[in-house]
Amino acid sequence: MNGNCEKRGFTLMELMVYIAILGVVVLVAGRAFSDSTKFRVRTQNMLKASEVAEKVADMFSVDVSQMGAKIYKEAGSTSVPDMFVVSPKVYMDASAIVPDSSSFHLAQSANGGTDTLKMRRLRYSSTGQAEVVEEVVWFKRGKSLFRKCSVVEKIKSKTSSDCPDPSVAVEIASDIEQFHVVPAQPGVVGDAFSTSAEKALVLPVVGAGVNGTPFRLLSRYASGHSGDEHFHFLSVLPADGGERINLTGFVSNYDREHDKPILAGKEVNQVFVGKAFTGVAPVDGSHWNILCSKVTLEPSVTYEISFELPYNADNSRMFCPGRDHAAVGFRHLDGTLVEGLDDFLFYVPATDYEPNLRSFRFSLKKQEKNVCLAFTFATYSPASALGSVSIRNLRVRKVESANYNFDDKNYVPLIPDKKNVKAFLLELAVNRGGEKSNISLVVPVPSNGPRD
């Protein structure tokens, strides 16, 4: 028996096949590792870009939402009561010939990506005390976003400041590709011919297409027409209209014989707003729907009815809210209510210390054409019908600041319109290593401007 074993190694061909297989495995593994590394880096860049964008948007929102904060309480004395005051330094330039009563200045860049927003606001302490008027600036230089803060006015002589060095701009974030700030375009804006306030005024009107202050009230009363049986003549002075109109001769729903109100009584007085100084006097109560000022109310627009009720030292002081009825609202030319718009109740002042102004806001879901504004009165108290009601400074207007849009991304408001800007749109883009995060954020600013 032969004890020698036959020994045999790899052939050259086998070795080459092995090396080839190994090369493929290494190549696939290397590609997988490279792709994994790239994916990890991309993911990190995406997360970082998103994190930076969210943090910037949060900081921007906090600053901008406080824009125009201006009211603070000033302590009085034993003889002078506490009062709420407004620092004029919050406004950009309210004393100019064309006053800028806003609290911001916006410089938009040509490419819409390197804007500069300057804003003013009152800063309060942790206990709610007003301390300083601050001016905050956000701007982009290169790929970095900066914030700068300075003190415009000290309300309290001894106070700390969040703006220790106004010459230093703090870098908020890097890798900023776009910083674009868009002011909301108010629902009513001015032009070369009319201011926004003039264009917003719906009532009163003096003549065809001319807005003005005086107005006229037209009494609706029974004149042989069906449906007018419960309406009674109301004395209106001056009859041709003016800035203040006095109403007397109210009908009463009070049973004096039995000394109790007629709770089921339907006798009312109603007057409609018309154009002043038309020179046309109504022959009877049926002319109210001919002479009243007919307006069109648009859908999704916020309107405001406002007027003053001066105190009259007569039996009008006996007006009893909840029993007596005083209301204002719109009517169709047949006297019916506008669908979806009930009358607004108001009260007659009982003392000279009560505020005179009454104001009501509303909006509609659909357009209403040829409607007129009416005041309706029904008295159930024993003496209030013997009094008088005065209406002064009547206005119906579109609220310039209540409705806005961002349709024009390059909108630059005229100076008189800046105070009506009530929101800003931030378009922010952060690019980290080729990975981009975009944020589009709307920030309301209810305190900008002197109103609302």
C-alpha cells in the first residue's frame, strides 16, 4: 500500500476567479458604504437646515408679533387718576407732513432675498411695567442673517436693557439663501387720487360719488302702503341733514291707563340714512326707499358701522336696555332685513359720563346690492318715548386693516397705508451643504398703527 497522499493547490484560473469575486464584493461594499455616508451627511444637512429655519422663524415671529406695542399705564396721584398713555416714539415718524404712523420700515432687495426689516415696539418688564422703546433690525448680509437692537427711548430712567451695544449686530444664523419679508396688502389701499380712508368710506354720501360728513335721516311711516301699519312718523331736525341730527316724537308701547307696558306692542319708529342737502323733501313716508343712500356690500369684507350718541338731559335718560329697543342695520328696498345680517342693538346714554361712541363690525357671505342703513326704535318704558335721540358723526366704512392678502410678493405700501399693515409673510430658505429647507410663515401684527 502506497502511503503517499496526493497534494494539490489552487490553479491560476481558480485564484483569478477568487480575486475577481473578492473585487466585486469589495466594490459593492465600498459603494454601499459611500452611499450610506453620503445619505448620512445629506440627512444631517437636511435636519440642520430644517432646525436652523425653524429657530429663525420662531425668533422672527416673536419679534414681529410685538411690533407696535405702545400702550402703558402711568401712575397718577391723589388728585390725578392713573391713565393709559402711548409713547409717540413707537411710530416711525408721526409728525411728518405725510405722517408715518406705522412701526416699521421695510427695504426690499432687488432679488427679494436680502431684505431689511426695521421695527419699533415697547418692551415690558416681567411684572408688566413699560421700560424702553426698542428698535429691532433684521437683515441679511452674504449668507448670514443678523439682528440688531437699540434703545430709542427710556420710559423708566433706571432700567436694564436687552440692547447693551446698539452698534453690534448679532449673527442669528448662517447658510441663509433667502430672507424675504412681504407686508400684507390691506383690503383698502390708497392711490394718487384718494387715501385709503376716503376709499374705505361707504356712508354717508353728499352727492353722486362724493364722500362726506353730513347725512340725512328719512322717516318711514304708514302712508297707505301695506306693511307700514306699525311704522309711525318721527320728527327729524334738521330735515335736510347735517353732521348731527335730532330725533323726537317717538311712539310708545306703554298703556298709561293701566300703567304697564304693552309687551305685545309692535309700534315702531324707523329712519333711513340718505344724502344730505339734496333739496328734495319726501312727500310722505313712502319716499324713504327712493331717497335713502343705496350701497352695495361685498362678501368677505369687514365693515364697521359707527356713530356717536350725545347725552340729552331729557326723558331719553329713562331708556331701559332690555325693554326699550334701539337698533341699527341694513334693509332691502322693501324694508326686509338683509339675509345673514341682523340688526345691532345699542342703548341711549343715561348720564353725561358714558361714552358716546357706538361701533359694530360685520361681514357677509354674499354680495348685497341696493341696501340702505336704518335706525329702528321701539319704546316700552313709561317716559323714554318723550325724550330725544341725537345721532352724530355717522360712518359706515370698510375696515382697511381687517382684510389683507399676500397676492403681490413685492408689495410696497404707501406711507399712509403702512399703518394698516396687520401681518407679514416671511419667506426663508436655508441651504446647508446643498440641502435646502424652506419656510413660509405669516405673522399677525395687531398693534401696528394707531387703530385696531
